[in-house]
Amino acid sequence: MGSKPDHNANRIGTSYFVYSIDVLRRHKSNIPLVSLLAANTVPLWGVFFLGWDAFLIVLLYWAENLIIGFYNILKIAFVKVPHIRGHLAKLFVIPFFIIHYGGFVGVHGLFILFLFKRGEGSSFSGGSHPWPCFLVFVQLLLGVIRQMWLIIPNGMLLPLAIFLASHGVSFVHNFLIKGEYVLTDPGKLMGQPYSRIVVMHFAIIAGAFLAAAFQSPLPILIVIITLKTVLDVKLHLREHKLPFPRI
């Protein structure tokens, strides 16, 4: 009885590595894609060797949204605009993005905490008084981050650093060196992270809910990681106008 889940996990894990090798073979000179695949392999290490459950996997991917938002702010700051008014517009766009995206990710994180029953009895206000106007969304995000930080095990700090480095490689290589900063504008960059979160995390949370319901069986966790990686690769190659491999 106990060997069947392990057998299924091994089969899914093998498929994951076969897919990764195929992507690397087709795009071996794509440094950001190589770093993306390396970062997405880290959760497998957590599942197999550190005993991570569905909540910790989703927590790591939620934290990745913060990293994506951070680099998107840098993109908006560095994007080339034709005149001085464009730079002045950034002074509005960047705070607006922080508030709007921060609120979006904060509510998403709050949903994850309560879905996995990790938010009961916690305060997410960050203080006794709510912040004025729309800044309450930033206050919510900071409250959720504080709660996540209390929960996160020390073993997840290195994976978070690896995800930070992976997205940093993509920012420097694609956006700065390859000149994508001249091919887009602040308006397009504003909406770029949202589609990724909606598509990817709908699938991830659905799978994680199943994993939690069945006490985090190994095969389902590996399916979550594999699905996230495949979506990551497809979205990355689509964003940077490259052909992606078939599964």
C-alpha cells in the first residue's frame, strides 16, 4: 500500500525532470530560463527532504509574487519614456501599483492563511488604527507578510533567496541588457503581473486544497510543482517571444 504513492511520485518526478531537460536542450543559451528552472526545482527538494506540505509550497509561491512585484517596480522605474512627462507619470504609476498590487497580493495571502487555517486569532492591521484611505491595502499586505514571517520555517529562507536571484537574472538579462526597457511602457508593465497570478495560483491552490484534504500526499504535491513550473516556462517564453516546447 505504501509503495504505490512513492511509485507515482517517482513517475511524476521523472516526467518533471524529462520536461526540464527538454526545455534546457531547446533553450540552453537562455540564462534566465535556466535560472527559472533551477529555482522551480527547489520546492522538490523541500518536499522530498524537508517534509514540506501543501501550505508551505503555496506560501513559497505566494512570496514569489512579492518578488515579482518588486522587480516590476524596478521595471517601471527603468522603462524608457520619450519625454519628461513620462518620468513625471512614473511618480504616480509606481505608488498606484504598490497600493493596487499590494492590496491584491495581500488579499490573496489572507485567503491562503484562512484556507489552510493559519490565520485564526491573528491581527492583520499592523496596528490599532487603520491607515488612511487606500493605504489600508498596504497595511493589510504588511500584516499578512508579518504573519507569514512568523510561520515560515528557516529552511525556506534559502529558496526565497534563490527565487529572488532567479527573477533578478531575468530582470538584468532580458529587461536591461537585451533592451526590453525600450519595447514597453509603464501602462503595460502595470498589468503584467496580474495575469500570471490569476492563471497560476488558481491551479496551484486547487491542487493544494486537494493535497491538504488528502493529508498532503507526495504525488499531488509534485503535480502542483510540475504544473507551476510548466506554466512558468510557458509564460516566460511567451513574454519574451520565444517558442516553447510541447509537454
